[in-house]
Amino acid sequence: MERLMSSVQPPAYGDLITILSIDGGGIRGVIPGTILTFLESELQALDGGDARLADYFDVIGGTSTGGLVTTMLTAPDEKSRPIFSAKDIVSFYVEHGPKIFPPKSSGWLYTIANLVKSSVMGPKYDGKYLKGLLDKLLKDLKLHQTLTNVVIPTFDIKRFQPIVFSSFEVKKSSDTDARLADICIGTSAAPTYLPAHYFKTQGKDKNPLEFNLIDGGVAANNPTLVAISEVTKQVFRKQTRFDQIMPLDYARFLVVSLGTGRRGEEKYNAQMAAKWGFLGWFINGASHPLVDVFTQASPDMVDYHIGVIFQALQCPQNYLRIQDDTLTGKVASTDVATKENLQNLMEVGKALLKKPMSRMNFATGVYEPVKNGGTNEDALKRFAKLLSEERKRRTAKSQNAKSV
């Protein structure tokens, strides 16, 4: 089959606006990595072995580990194709995860030592291996060079505000046209786990612009809504430029949102939390309650808001959220990168494909099967067909436009 073009034709040539979003979650990035491997394999079955996810999505958004996956899928090699295919993602975590999150000792003595280290001596990991790895893989590639639009949230601890690294914004201003390696390190700098990241870019007035970044998960651990907002702003700008302000038809949006799993166990309760002081909220055994809270509350709220919007637009079938809400023990951890746990995370991803397509009941926090929705695997097959058809439609219209 004819090789796909290396960049996505704009939505003006098609019917849909396509978005892929990947949550943060540290080593649990193995879970969406497994899901993405299946989706890309379905696209390859339809369009040939050279098909890549970046060929089909108008924007790919990712936070923290999701930002790393986003970059892997969109950063170009010397042939202007993605550096990584989806099937390479899990292998990446298996090879490098244990070095990014080197195993620590266990037991009560370690718990005390970890408490002292986290509260006095700095983050759990020094981040040097991750930085060196990303510098080697991505070199000096910058945000404007990605093969499709990307949206990667971070948080600037100095300005005390979220910073979204967006391909759309780079087209308007070069201020945030940072090295992809720096963006990945910044969005992954989870408080208590990895150190904050400092770097500069060359601003539009030639003066250096400083960034002091921590994990984007503190602002948007589920970046789906941020990605939708960035697309909305871009469409509005184009309309304003041509004095044609029209309501944006959100029924055109086709959204795939992948979680990294959430706890299915009742790990904390009010009696426990009532006794926690400053340090207690940060360290509880081997866990970090405050980090657990903000990284889980945000994804669920985003899922709730988007689910309501698509229901109201009477096109719930255009929004697919795949999330496992049954994680317990080590597989629910952010940084347990042992061989056993990595294998277990792969199994979680594979099992998730076979589970019924579900939506969260916000009253109970439980994901409930969608009536006649089939499995997540079935849903991804349906989405792959829609993405393939949209891609072919855009390519055909683009070629016709060029021949006129």
C-alpha cells in the first residue's frame, strides 16, 4: 500500500478532529503503551506496516509519563518518521524503567530513611539517568519539529502557574519552542520523586525566557481537556482572522483518552488522614498520599466533564476513555520498576483490552460497562476504522486540491 504522508492533513480536508491523550503515572505508562500497541497494529492492518499513530491524530496530548510517550510517538527521525513505533513503548519502559527508578530497599528502616531523605535531602531519585537518556534520544529536536501537533502540560514553580507546551502556540510565538528533551524532563518531574527542571529558551525579543518546571500532573494529569481547548483556540483564531465566527461543532471531535490505572483498594480513610500532619500527607509508609490525591482527582474530573459534554452533544460514541480502576499493591505504584512489576503492568494492559468498554459513574467512582459497547478492544477496532477512513478522506481531498 502507498506509504502514508509523514504529517497529518488538516481537519479542513476531512470530517473529524482527532485527539489522542495519555495520562501521567510514572512506570504505569506501560499500561497505555500496551493499549497503543494494539491500536497502531489495527491501523497497520488497515493501511500497511508503515502506519504510525502520528499519521492519524491532529493532536496528541500527554502529561508526565504520558508526555514522554507523546514525544516518542511524534519526534522525527532522519527520515521524518516517528523515532518510536507504539510497540517500542513497552520495551522502552522495560529496558529503562529500572534505571530511571532504581529499586530501593524495603522494611521499616528504609521507610524512616526515605522519610528523612524526602523531607530534608531532596527527591527520591536524582533524575540523571532520565536526563541523559532523553538528551541522547532527542538531541536538539524542538517542539515545532514534531510530526503532528502535541500538547504537554507542565507547572512552573517560580511563576506558580501551569505552562502548556503546545504546537499551536509555537506557531504563534517561539517563546515555548523548547527542546523536546527539556519538556519531557520538566513534565515528568513529579514532586518527591524527581527534581524540578530548569532551562531557558530564546524568546521572540531575543531575550532568554526561563522555565522552572515540575510535573504537569499537578495541573492536568489527564490532559484531554487541555488538548481539546488548544484545538478550540486554534479554530477560533482562524475564524477570527477571516471574520467568520461560527460555533465549533464538537460532534466532529473523535477523542481517545488513555489512563494509567487507578487504585481499586481503599488505602486511606478519614481516621488515618485526621492524624496526618505536614509530613504525614507526604509520606505514609511507602506511599505519598497528597501526590496520590492530586494525580487521581484531576483525571477523574476531566473524564467526568468530557463525558457529560459528549453525552449532551448526543455523540458519546466519539469519546473513548480506557482506564483500569482495579489496581492494588505494587502495580498501583508510580515507581516500582522491578521485572515482576513491569510484567504485571503489561498483563494489566492486555487484560484491559478484553474488559468491557466502560464509563465512570461519578457518584460511585466505579467504571461501569456501557450497554452493547463490547470490549475496549472492540472499541479500538472501531476507532481504528474511523481514523483510517478519515486519513484516506483527507489525503484524497488534499491531492484533488493540489491538482486544481
